[in-house]
Amino acid sequence: MNSELYLTFPITADIRDRAAQFAEPVRHDRKKYDRIYRNTIAVGLMHYYVSQFLGIATDLAQSESWDLASRLVLDVADLWIPNIGSIECRTVEPGESVCLIPTEAWENRRGYAVLELNSDYTAGKVLGFTPALNPQQPGVLPLNTLQSIDALLDILEASETPSLQATIQTSITKLGNWLQGEFNGAWQSLSEGFQQLAAPQPEVAFNFRRSPSSEASPYRSAVQGQRTLILKQLPLALIVHYSPEAEGDRIQLSIKVCPTDDRISIPPDLQLIVSSGETVLKAAQRDIGNYVEKQLRGTSGEQFKVQVRWRDAEFTEEFEI
């Protein structure tokens, strides 16, 4: 496994709060408390990855790890995915070379995902996946035998269910809500409060509107949002800069895609496509800078679609200005 391509995610306060809530009934038994806490974080983090980044529905309520009686008695960390089954989500600490699998998880699992959690439970890495355990030694899973997360994708795609359109985000992201600090789903703010930012002049506008090059337009409070997306094991950041003009309902937008790790170069054949109605805009990769970007202008209430394509993988999300 290439450590540069490990998928790293923040462990949100919501995930930690749920873990503490689930472990609370056994707070006087430190060993059991820690077990339930870590298992819950592992399942919560994997749920976040599968549902938000792959766009695949999960059902936490059907997971044994979400059942009070089961998690108090059994060492389980399963995530139920409809039409597929349970994926066991186990954790290791930095520096460990094997992952221990409890007997409760040796059967009735479609596969095993291994995550590495940092010491203060603020971030986790998805180290890899295996569809099956070694029958000769099912309780010990060497980390050097893990496959990439693509092995999990193979299982998901093989089920051929409608929910497995992994790269399609079905809900519309309303950018105007960002000005009130309301970020939905996988989106997070990149700004501290509302900043007075001068947005870049758009190269092209929906409805074929262009910004006059001589106009020095002031802007109201601007905000940026970011989400992570995964294409063929390539971790990318999708960044949207949203800048309302001081007068009228026109909005300046900048849409950028770049690797989440500076050590990874953006592929030259990666495509960023923005469309609204019959207007289709394609961004070219910059000669300077490890990113692709498209700048444009729209009006409040206008909808558009962003597609990021690489090889045979595609991510799609719809927005409303």
C-alpha cells in the first residue's frame, strides 16, 4: 500500500459525541468503554466515507454496532449497507502491523475495512480493505495484506443496485446558505466568519454575461466551501468561492479542483466541467499551479452542475446560487 494515497478524514465532534454516548453505560469499565468508543468512531467514520464520498446509502440502525444489547455484549464494529451486507470496521494504532479481528466478526461479513485513528481521535486514515479473512488465522489480519479501497468498490459495484451510483450527489447544494454558515453534507467552510474578499473576475458567465474588465466591483461578504471526493483512489478537494456583488443579485463564483495532498500531482487528463442548461464550460489545467479552475458569474436562484471526471470515474453535484 502507498502511504501517500491513504484516505484521511477528520473525526467530527458529532462522531465523538455519539461514541461517548454509546460508551456511557459502561463508563465504570474502562476496557469496555474504550472498546465501544473506538468501534463507534470507526463505524461513524466509515459511514461518513461511504455515504458522503461514495454516495452510497448505509443503514446504521441495522448495524449490530448500533444496537444497544449487541454492542454491550459483543465486540462488533459493523456498518450495514443495504443489498450488500455488513462491512466490519476495525481500528489500529499508528505503528501497528496487524489488526486483530474478534471472533464475533469472523462470519457474516462482506469484508473488513481497517482504519488508523490518531491518539486524540480528531482524524482517521482508511488503510485498506479485504473481502475475506485468512481461514487458517482469522483473528489476525496483517496490514501488509490489505488491498486498496478499490476492493470495496468492486463489491459495491457488483451488487448492481440503483443506490450504487457512487459519484452522483442527489441533493442540491444551496450556496446562498453558506453566507449564514449553513454547510450541508460533506461541505465545510474554509473561512473564519465572513470575510471581505475580492473575488477573481470570471472568465465566462451563465446566460453569456461577462464582467466588464474596467469595472472595479466591490463585493459583499464572501465565503468558501470545500469537500473531499475520491476518484479511482485519487483524493481531491473541490473548492467553491462564492462572492455576492455589492449591488444586484449577481454572484461571482470560482470552482477549483486540486489534490488534498501537495505531494500528489493532479492528472493532466482530469476534467472539470460546469454546465447550466445548454451552456457547458470546461476548465483547463493551469500551467502554473497544481489545480484546475473555472470562474464564472451567475444570478441568485440559478442552478448549475459540476462534474469532475478522471479515467472512467466521475463525480457529479448540483448547486443553486
